[in-house]
Amino acid sequence: YFQFVQQWPPTNCRVRIKRPCSNPRPLQYFTIHGLWPSNYSNPTVPSNCNGSKFDARKVSPRLRSKVTRSWPDVESGNDTRFWEGEWNKHGTCSERILNQMQYFQRSHEMWTSHNITEILKNASIVPHPTQTWTYSDIASPIKTATKRTPLLRCKRDPARPNVQLLHEVVF
């Protein structure tokens, strides 16, 4: 099966202490972190495979313009390097099912059809460092909208260790 993972850039950037994100004002919408082929023996760890290496020419200009919005590198700003890392680490495991172009196309389509930012906004939830919600407050509208039960991953706020920040939504 595949894990489709979206991340909340402000949390991603806030928890990076050693190397902060290159953009001091991170994007305010969920972005793709990855599409990770996984297996039942250890579903929490994404697979690592050795298939064909990333070839930027296989991402058409039209798809590139879409994926630049849905799957940006929120840490360093180097989208192509981020995509290369995700393909080489995870995408190559999908080659029996999805070639490189299909892998990025399918990821973008899933991001569009599972628009976490809009789903939460419609439920009057906009992630914010001082506003709190329960796990259910966040998971319920996502489940209702997508007909899938999401896994929410949180990270500790380095400035307030007793506070958890929403980091990722996983299908």
C-alpha cells in the first residue's frame, strides 16, 4: 500500500532548530511530503528501494508547474532536489505500478482531491501555534470529507515542550 503524507510547513519550519527553513514565512497550506510505498510488516517506516534514478526531464513542464505548488521544498526551496530525494528513496519502490511521471502526477492528483487545508478551513480549523484542538476535532472533518481515516502526526514545539503542533496528515 502507499502512505500519502501531507505536511504543515509552519510546523515543519518551527521544529527545525539546527537549520531553519530558508523562507522565514512558510506556506500557509498543507503540502505534499511524499507518497511512500509501504508494507504490512512495518507500516510506520517508508520503504527504501533501488530503482531508476530521478530524471527531471521525466517531469513535464506542465506537471512541474503543478507540483511546484503541491510539493514544494519548504525547507531549502530547492524543489527539484526534494523531488529527486523522494523519488530515489520512495518512488523507486513504486516502479512496478507507477513510473516516475505517474508517481508525481498521482501525488498531485491526491493532493488536489484530499485538500486538507480546505477541509479544515471549512470546519473552521486553521492551524495556528496558539490555538488548540483535539485529535478528533481535526481527524473528524478529514474523515467525513475524504471517507478515509487519517493518521495525524504531531511534533513538540521547541519553545513550549508541553505543546504538540500538527505536523503531518497521513492516508
